[in-house]
Amino acid sequence: MLRNSDSKIRDPQLYYWLRDKKGSDAEVDFVVQLSSKLIPIEVKAGKSGLLKSLHVMMKEKNLKTAFRFDTNLPSQMKIKHLNYEYELISLPLYMIERWYEII
């Protein structure tokens, strides 16, 4: 659904991010490129889940917006982690095909 949800996604291909650092692995489920922006996307099966890897990627890559899909109601919040701030847009799983309209 993510891959084919919008023709603005280059090619349309999906990627993931992996930081393989000794003692500190991190992985983000999907990374999508829209124009010159990278958009990290985390998908959680339930209502909760830690976002440690997302926090790491956002700070390392100096990104400002990320998406999370889970079973909660839609929300938008500022996340401050390790002296870095970014916007997290959370959407329910059933809205996956419409996520690009919210950017």
C-alpha cells in the first residue's frame, strides 16, 4: 500500500534504514523519498511500541518529520529526544493508503 499510494514516490520503491554499530543496532521499517525529503515510517502491530531506532535516525540524519502507523487514533506531536526535536505523525493502519495527503 505504501509503495503504490502516490505517484510522487520516486520509482515507486521502498527502502529501510539500518545502522549496524557495535552494541547499538537500529532499524527503521521504511524510508520513502518525496522530492528531496526523506520520510521515515515505522509500523507497529499494536497500540504501543518504542521508537528508539526512529529517534536515532531522526537525529543522525537531521530529519524533521516521521510517520508511525499503529492501531491508535490519528495524532501529531513534537518529539524531543536527546536534544533533538522532530514532528511525529501517527495514523491508524487503515489510513496507510492516504498518508501522502497529510504531508
